[in-house]
Amino acid sequence: MKNYDHKKIEKKWQSRWEKESAYRADDVSEKPKDYLMIEFPYPSGEGLHVGHVRSWTALDVLARKRRAQGYNVLYPIGWDAFGLPTENYALKTGRDPRIVTKENTDNFRRQIKSLGLSFDWSREINTTDSSYYKWTQWLFLQFFKKGLTYKAKTLINWCPKDKIGLANEEVVDGCCERCGTPVEKREKEQWMMAITKYAQRLYDDLDTVDYIERAKTEQRNWIGPSDGAEISFSLSWQRPRMRIVFATNNLGKLKRMRKLFEEGHIDIELLMPKDIGIERFDVSEDARTLEENSEKKARALAALTDLPVFADDSGFFIDGEMIDPIAVKRNALAGDDEKSLSIEEIGGRMQSYYADIARKRGGKVDAEWRNNLCFITPGKVATHIETTRPVILTSESHGAVDPYLPLRGLYISKATGKYVLEQTDAEESLELGPITDGLKKLFMQSLTVFTTRPDTLFGATYMVLAPEHPLVSMLANEFDNKDEVIAYQTAARNKSDIDRTAEGKEKTGVELKGIKAINPANKKEIPIFIADYVLGSYGTGAIMAVPAHDERDGAFAKKYGLPIIQSVTPDMSAFEKTEKVLTALDTIYEAAKKKDIKFWVLGGLACAFYAKIIYREFEDIDLITKDDNSYQKLLTLFGELGFHKVAEKKISENLTNSILKNDEGIEIDIGPYIREFDCQDDDFEEQEKSLNHHTALVLSQRFVKKFKEQQLKNRGKDKDKIDWEYLNDKFFVDDGFLVNSGTLSGLPSDEAKKMITEFVGGKMVTTFKLRDWVFSRQRYWGEPIPMIHCERCGWQPVPEDQLPVTLPEVEKYEPTETGESPLANITKWVNTKCPKCGGDAKRETDVMPNWAGSSWYYLRYIDPQNTHEFASPDLMKYWTPVNWYNGGMEHTVLHLLYSRFWHKFLFDQGLVPSPEPYMKRTSHGLILAEDGSKMSKSKGNSVSPDALVESVGADSLRLYEMFIGPFDQPVAWNNNGVVGMRRFLERVADIKADNVTKLEPPLETLLHQTIKKVSDDIEKLKMNTAVSALMILLNEYEKLDSVSSEAYETFLKLLAPFAPHLTHELWEKSGHPTELRLEPWPVADETKSKGTTAHIAIQINGKTRGEIDAAIDSDKSTLENLAHEAVVEKLDGKTVSRVIIVPNRLVNFVVVED
RNA sequence: GGGCGAGUGGCGGAAUUGGUAUACGCGCCAGCCUUAGGAGCUGGUCCCGCAAGGGUUGGGAGUUCGAGUCUCCCCUCGCCCACCA
């Protein structure tokens, strides 16, 4: 058959298989199950890509082979049809995405079916069907119920072009992954999923699954755990004790608030307006809300004082119901002018008004006005006065008032346990804990950092906060340089990520003036900066900066002239020297500073050491003494730098005085410093004695400054010259031994980490890079998030029996200008009733991200038509987990991680039977265009499967894609290659077989070797070599006039998974009544595959010099004799010293020349 | 900058895991068939050499009877992450 009619054959078998439901998986079966899955496609308008064909054919080959091996194979297909391209297309054309999706899936289905892929079409699913997304929504609600979804106002990545919030994962190099527009930061309320709660397990359980290593590595990097410590730094204001005024004259409230302060160890004096002589600060106009009222009160008070005002809230809850403050007051005043009444009078009237309410409700007032006010209602729990917002700090004297701003950070998010900017969840109540904690933060008792290097704590010379750190916002008004701070903060916020990184690592920052931190290790006061090289989203948003041992901190410290103190050294020998000298220098320097003197004096050995250290900046010398040449050199050098005087006598007051007079005329008493220093160290003292004299260098501050400049210039010139890494640009960032670390000096880093952390009361923690998943999209074409917002009850889930919340049809697909979903414009849909209280409420208008529907689809395949649960537990028990999941490398981080997260959560709820969704994961390589560039329709270099199916047939296309190269590697397309496969198949069709020809070695051997090779290779997805083995076999067949029918039929069976149509046709043609696909998979016969003869290589000194054929498994001496005979001339004149024999493979003569 | 991976003909790539390097396919060359054409057939195709023979897996060293494969150094390319404390 020179040319076989692929169109006819392929059509015939495809319709036959469809009619027979040939590839339907049985839910009830005696056979072992095998669940194979490919990533369900996004049905784009472009149609099928040859990349799809590669992945799906590979698993199709596997599926067909395993069916033949007796497995009950589930190989399903579906559509991941929500998504931006369809929505953008709808935007452009105004067409309904439902219709577009239908067209696209129809086209995909037709294309897939033309390839003969053995999918189980009876389980076809579509994420955009409401019968599917009903369960996506249901699953979302399970997360909500367990507190794993929450709404948070956060800075999100905002793509100004797509008008859509992006997950961190969708931002590539600071640009939108889809359209490449630089991403902006925007504040937005978003649904979040607390994937971080599962970070540790998602990380650990990677050890239990069989994923390609690269996928595991990438997931591990993404989760990014690092072990370290959280350490608190005490803070101190450099200002007198803060006094603030409480905007109420209600003593009870004041007392309670004072108690809160006490409990929180907040050292603030809380005053009543009376205490500062303000009797009344009435609000002239009515406020409409509680907040407004309290703000107005605070403002009124703030206008009368320069002190910060701590605003009271004047509303009350009774039995959980808020009493309108305006109404209370109006009733209390009863038409009288507020100003004409005394505070007490108003209070009294209000009390009776409350008593009135209480009476009406069948309760009574059970507390003293001004002390505590309680209403008791029969049968109900007493509710004491609560405020909706406990405190508001404001201060007119500090400019613009945002009354709520200072309190941001006081709320604890139930989902994350972290402070959030706004109270967003109705369930979050105002407990004492959060308030005192918040106040503690507010008034700066401590600041917690995360560090992986607690061992370097003694070298922490400053702290850095992220610009968005809550503390900065809370206290923005309190810094001495508040304008600068606020400006920096604003600039950082407006910077897109691309700006933040594009500036080429040049670090910027601003010191928070008026506040200092205390290094808990050495009790030294250190400055605090804000800088955008610290990320608010990682760790605690604050760091201790150790410039000597962290490159970033080092760069920052250099730029801003901050002290650099080494606290770790790579080797112990360096330790002794540096430790002593640094301590000595420090002591003297500190002492000199205290005395406010401009000179310092070093004498004796200290001088020598210091000089040595200094001098090493210029030239390496071992020791300086007064007689030493290098010492003279040093003096000369110092002289050049402007050094004024060198004394070479035992230091005395006289001498000192005279020296100093000669310089700038300031006298100091150096004696005590020298003595203090000398006595400090035994070694020094001893050596001092032996030297028996002092050599003194007198350095002026001016000189020191100059010297430091010089030192800066020389940094990095000769890196190996100095073992003090921090003097160079290259910082010593590894573990080593501690120096300058008090009693811990000398300890190795790893030991010191725990010790220091315990020593300063910190705790060891693991921090992850992984962040919570932004789950909201302000878009149309996605699953509506099934939540309802009620003014009274907060966020309420849509009751499960009301699912699905179907996506309504809209006229316009554009997001609103404010970035809300187009759904927000459909008031009829948006307005609904609160499921809890029945009052007016609004639907969430955001939709879910694309990853939602794909996070659980493998479960739906198991039971796609189930109307009362997402899948039957029994069926899940049979089918899960997925045995083998193949997909693109680009999905190994996001999709796979999200999917594992959902699955683990479901496992915890007892909803799925296994902890991991996928047992094995492989990834196919990309198919590139012929020129090696990425294939795309716009470039016009893409290959259409349709055209190839038409011209050479699906079998040739399948075969080529399997043969094209290693499955996991990217490969370039080559159209001629397809033709080669077509040629191969035509030759297959031409093979003649009969029942007379015998199957015997060597062909029999090769056949069995091929069975083994093809079987093994398919399991390893080494499809290219499997096909190659079949070609080799065919080449042998063609050398014969005719082959035995056994050989022929086995060949067809082996080729069937790759080229199902042609092989089925040929099988039928050779007279079989049943289909080839029902035949069992051939099994290689070990003895037959061994053959009868072996080809033996003969080597001399490892180089091949000949070859022989020998009977298989010949013994060694036979082989040696045969081999010797074969190369006897080449061994002539040489002595064989050794013979190495590898049975059935080679004989190697080791010879020595004569 | 950090992590991972890879370098073999004109091209895609193979090599039983330390044992005859360049299988299989594409392309190319020659011949055949053909009015012609090539998606047909036959043969050839790593390099030097007429040959005998010799050399060759990015470069350099090492271990070994024997290295594409293992070790070290260097070079080049690809992917992922990227101020993660």
C-alpha cells in the first residue's frame, strides 16, 4: 500500500469507538483502577495547539497500553473555560462569553476527537456550567466556615489596563503577566484564602509524592520556609512622658481605659478634660452616626488643647443593639439648650432616658451612671456598655485629623492572627487583648523583628521598618521629622514593584527621629529607619540591621554612615585579636565622647594594635613597635593625612597637655582612659610591662574623620588583605564564631542562635515566603463569590441550598471605573436579603480567580453528574488519588499548589479520602516553532493540528509528536519530521505476513527486546526511543520477503497506542473478528530476548580493536581464547598483563609495551 | 545575585547508567523509477586519510583496564526565583 487512506480509516475507527463507548471507565470493576489525567484545557479561540497534542497523546499512549494490560483506566477531559481571554474577547466584540465558550469548546472537541485520543467523554465537565460551579462555590463556603477565607483591605497589585487585581503570582517583573503593563499598588477589599496556614504541610508532604524533582524544587522555593527567630526590641521615645486627654468626662470610662493602659504597661497619662481646665467641649451640630459624633467630639476638644486627644465613643449597645446617640441626646435635652445645662444635669437626664428604654424592655438599670452602666434584660445576658470603636486618638495640633488612623492595627484578624488595618469581619470583637496589644504597639513598648541570624544580634546597629509597617502609620504624626517620614512613605506606596527593583539596588530610607530602639543583647540604643528594602509582607515587616553580616544592611549602613560592628568571624584565630582591639577602642571612644573632648589618645600596646589595624588598610604588616620601620612609615603616612603630633615618650599629663596645646589647644586628661584600657585585659597588661614604655599616637577627631574617608575609598581594593570582612564591600554573611558578643563570644553561630534568642526572650519560628491567596477578581467571567454583605450582620455566606449563585447576564463587560466587577452595575442582582436577619443586603460582586475551578476538577471527573454532593465518597475512595497527572511546567507552582491546598483542606474536613490529590506529576516540554522561537498565532509560525490530520493523518501526527524528542524537554517543530512518520506508517502498511514463515532468532530476539523496550519506555514516557525501537524492528522486517504472523501481530499491538487507527485497520484486515484494542499487551519472554549469540567487543588497553560473535553466556576462558585469536597480530610483541572480561559485552586486554 | 539543569554530526536526538559513541528520524549526496515532480525506491553520510590507520562527546586536569557517563577547575547556554532579613 503505497498510500493508505488515512481519512477513511481514521473516521471509521473514531465513529466506531464512539458508538461503542470504547473508552468509558467503569465505576464498578474487578480490575485495578488507574486514574490518568492531563490538565484540562482552556478553550481558547485559537483552537488546539500542537503542545496539547504532545501531552495528551503521551498519556493516551499510556492509557491505551494500560488498558491492554488489564487496568480500569480513567482518562477524562473537560474545559477550564472561565478566564480573561474569553472575557476580553467579549469586551471587544460585545458577544456573550457563554456563546463564545460554547463555540470554542465545540471546536476543541471536534479537534480532539479527530486525533483518536481515548478520553472518556461521558465525564466531560465545564467549569462554567452552573452545575459545576455550584460546587466550586460550595467548596468556597466550606473554607469560609472554617475561617480560611476572610476579607481584608490590602495593598494589591493592580493592572491599570486590565482593571483587575492580580495575585502576586501573576506579576512578572513588576508587570502584568497577561498584558505586560506595569503594575500599580491599590488598596482594595479582597477575599483572601489562608493558604499560609497550610504552608508547612504543603512543604513537608512534597516528600510523599512522586513529582519530577524540578516541580518539587520550584514549589519548595515558592513556599520558601526559613528558620529564624522573632526578637523584640524595646523602644523609647526621646520625649517626656506622654499625656493625652480623653474626650469624655465620664469617670467610669476613663477608669476602664486607664486600666487598659495599665494592663498593657502603657506609660501614658490619661487625663480628663476637667484635669486641664476644660469643662465642656460641646459639639454644635448633630452628627449622623456614632463615628461622626465621636469624631466631632474629639475635634471639638482638640480645638481647645495642644495635647493629643483620645476620643471617646458616645454610643451604646444594649443587648447587642446600638442605640442612636443623637436620639439619646435629643431626648435627654428635651428641647433645652445644651449649653445652659451642666454636665451632671445632662448626664442625669441621659441616665433616666436609658432607664426608660430598659424599663420598656422589661429590664432595669443596674449600675451607677459615670461608673458603669448595665442593662439587665430578663432571660438575657447582661451587656455592659461597649463601644464600636474603642478609642480614637486625634490631635488638631498635629495637622490633619484622621480620627481612625491611629487605631489601625488594633484589630486582630481571626483568619491570620495578624493585625489588620480595618475591622473587616463582624466576628472580630473588641476584646481587651487586642486593644491592649494594640495600644502597646501604639505607644511603642516593643517592636518585633524576624531574623534568621539571631547570632548576629550584638552586631545589630539599627532597625529598619517597612514603609507600610503599621507603626509608622500609627505614629506618623509623632516623629520629629514627620514630613520627611510621611513623604517617604507615600513615595514608597506609589512606587510600583518595577520601580522598587529597577533602581538598581540603591537603597533609600529615612530615620524615624524621636524614637530609638534598645538592642536587647547589649542594651545599646540604636536608631530606627524606614526603608523600602524591607518588605511589609514578609516576616514581621521589621528587621534588625546587621551591616557587618548582611549585604543589604551593609550597603544601607555605608550610605547613611551607620556604625558597622562585626559580631561573627569566619575563624577563631581572628577572634582574639579583633575582640580585644575593638573592645579597647570602644571603651576609649565612648569615654572620650562623654567628656565632650575632641582628642583621643592611645598609648602602649593598644596604640600598636590600633595602628596595625589602621595600617592594614594601606599595607600589610605584622607588628608595629617604636623601632620598627613600618612604624615610621605609619607615622609618615599619618603625617600626610594631617596628623599633628606624635609623642614617643611615656605618657604623662605634661606630655599630653603639651601635645594638645600644640594642636587645637584643648586639654584633656588622658590618664584614666589609658589606665582603664590597660587594666582591662591581662594580656595587654603583661605585654605592657615587658615593653616597659608607652608609645602614644594622638589622633584628632579631624584626623579620624579623614582617616575614615580614606578607609572608605580603599574598601574593596584588596579583599584578602583584611580578615575583617566588613571593611570591604564583601560582607561576611556566613555562619562563623561570635566576636564582640559579650559572654557569648567565641561560640559557633549555630549554637549561639538558640542561646541568644532565649537570652533576650525571643522565640524560634519558621517564616514562609508564601503569602495568602488573593481570591477576588473584579471581573465578570468567573464564579460569583457566594457571599452577602449586610450592614448589621456583616458578611454572610449564601445558604448552601441557594447555590449556585448564577452569573447573571450583563450588557457591558467592562469593569467599573472604580475597578468593581461589571456585576456591580446590575442592581437587581446585587440587592438581596440578608440570610441571617432578612434585612436589605448586597451580594459580593467580585468573582473567583481562574484557579478556583481547576483546584478540584479531578474530583468532579469521578462523579460528574452528582447533584447532591460534589462527588460521592465511595467513588472517591475508589478513584482517588490521581495516579498520574501530566501538565505544563508553568503550572507546577500555582495551580498545583492551590490544588494541593484545597485537597488538604478537604481531607481535614473528612471530605476526601487522601491527603494528596496527585501521586505522580510529570511535565511536558514546550513545542517551539521551527526557528526555536515560541509558537504563536500572531507570529504566524504556529502549526495547526487540523491541517496535519488532513494531510498525513492523526496517526502520523501522534507518532511524530512522540518521536520529536525527550518528553520533558522543549523541542523545535519540524514539518519534515511528520512526513518521515507518514513514510514509516506506509511501510508498516506494506508489511507482508503469513502463517508459514517461522519466527526464529535473530528476529525473534529482536522482537522480544523490542517488546521489553517499548513497554518500559512507555512507562517512563520515553516515547521517542520507544518509537525508534519500533522503527528498528520494522527495518528488520523489511529485509525479509514476509514475516510470521506472530511477529506481525505483536508489532501491531506495540504500535497500537501510538497509531491506533492504522493498526486497528491492519489488524482487522488480517482477519481478526475482534478489535485490536481488546488484545492483551505483549509480554517479553526473558529467554527469547536474550538471543543465542552475543556481539563481543575486543579492546586493547580500553580501545576497541576488533569484534567477534560468540554464543550467549559463553564462559570467560572461551571468550578470552576467541578474542585473543581475533586480535593476535595486534598483540604481537606485547605482553598481556591482565584480561578484563564483561560477559556478553567485551574482552579487554591490558598490555604493556615490550 | 541565588537555585536548578544542560552542552554529543548540518538538525531533533540515542547510548543497556562506567563497557563497541553518534542508534532512530530529518536533511544532504549519488543512483534508480519517472514526460516531469517528489511526500517513491536503493545506497551513502562524525572528522583526517587513496588506504592501512588515527582522531572525536564545550575546554583543561584527575580517578579507572576502560569515561559522553564519576571527581575538580574553567567556558557557554537554558529555566525558575529574585532586596524574603
